[in-house]
Amino acid sequence: MNIGGGDEYDARTRTSEGVPGARDGARTTTRTRLPGSEGGANRPPTRPGRSLVTVVAVVVLLIAAIAFANRGGSDGDGGGESGNAASDGKGGTAPRTQPTAPSGEKPVKNSPNTLASGFPHSEQGAQSAAANYAVALVSADIVKPKQRDEIIQQLFAPGQVEETQRNMDKAYSQKLLAKMGLNEDGTAEKGSKYVSRTAPIGTTVRKYKGDSAQLDVWCTGVFGNAGKKSTNPVTSDWFTLTFELKWTDGDWKIRKFSQKEGPAPVNGDNTASSADEIAAAVDKFGGFTYAR
């Protein structure tokens, strides 16, 4: 679903570090002659348990090292530009991904059927906020005027609320809703169910400095009308949302956002499900609160 820009909105590594392996080779046995043991008499018996203890100790240390590395770099607290950058080959820097490891902080304050809020004032908190905001902005509620206003009022910085509401109202015009097979209030016509659900695949920080952050959220999602007579069947989509966030009134708020297509993988060979199966799945499976 395209929700960014224009006069009208369209309807809708893990990096494994190689662990050096043991080198192949023949096992050798070293004999040590102790005083008074000439001729090999009374040689102490070998202790196979010592080798096992050594191997276990090495494995424990290796696991600890990997766990420490996966915690990532800086937690992002404090000022300064984000250190997650690498050379882009053109004399500048490009964002570099980090492992999505838990921050150890309780990420949000929310309850069922409400939008997540109360994100930490940190780089990881901004990433968590952006992922959750992507879900809200491309949800089925965004086409419903009342719910849309509530979403905008909560997610956007105070100075951006009125302008965003005007733009969204203009975008989701009655003409567009009709084209999407929806009524004026954004509900689906009888016999069909409107589906619009987004799943963030990952986030990357372009810039982070104190009270401001610019981030990309790579997403996939499903959207359309699930119904036997639907002319707008449920399909999948891949897109990237770019957010500019500002720390305001104790939480991250949106100053502006934009959307572009992709990156999109090659379509798989999955057999398409029926409209009834899609509608049932939306009712059966709830969404997620996203956080690092």
C-alpha cells in the first residue's frame, strides 16, 4: 500500500561470523617419563576426562564471546551521529545494519487494541517506534476517517497533525475508497473483508542525534478485499518507509515520512488461498508490537 506523497494514495544479516574450526590431523600421544619410572613401569594411567574438560571450557568461552558480540555496539544513548555507517564507495558513508538484539528495556507502554507508545529515548527506541508506526500507517484503520484522525494525533508531532490530517483526508477520497471497494466510512462492502496488514522486515538508522532520528523501515504486507465478488483481491507488497522522528512530550513523534517500492524478492510458487481463507486468517492471527 502506498501511503506517501502525491495527491492520491494508492490502495494499500543476520551476519554470521565464521567460527574457526578445528584443523584436521592425526591425534598424537605424548609420553612423559617421571623420575623413578624408567622402563615405563608404574606409569600413571591416562586421564581421558582432562580432554573433555578442556573442550567444554573452550565451547563455553566461544558461546560467551558470540553472545557478547551479538549485543551490538553502542546503545545509542547520548548525542553524536550514529556510528552505524560504512563507506558507500563514493567518499561518503552509508547506513550499516546491526544485529537486532534485545535492548533489555521494556520497549512500550500499551494495552490491547491501542497503539504502542512510550518508546525509550535512544537509538533503539527510535527504531522500535518507527517499526510500530509503519504498522499503524498501513493498517486497515487508516482508511476509516475517525480511526485515521486518532492515529495521526497520537503518532505525529503536534505541529504536523493538522496538515497530515488534511493530506490524508484528500488522499482517501470517496472516489478512491469506491475504487478500493469500500464504503464512505472505510468499511468493506457486504460479503467482503478489507485487509491491510504490514510486517516490518528490518530497520536501519540514517541519522541519530539526541532528539532527532531519520530511519528506514523495510516492510512487506498484504492488502485488498477478501470476497468472492471482489475486484480488488488481496495481494502482497514490498516497500520501504522513511521516517523523520522527533523526541516530543516524552515519546518519539513523526515529523514527516515517505514511501518507495521494494526491495522486493522474486515471487515464490505459493498457491494462492481463497478469499475465505484470507479473511479467516486475518480474524484468527493478531498483529505484533514490534521492538528491539
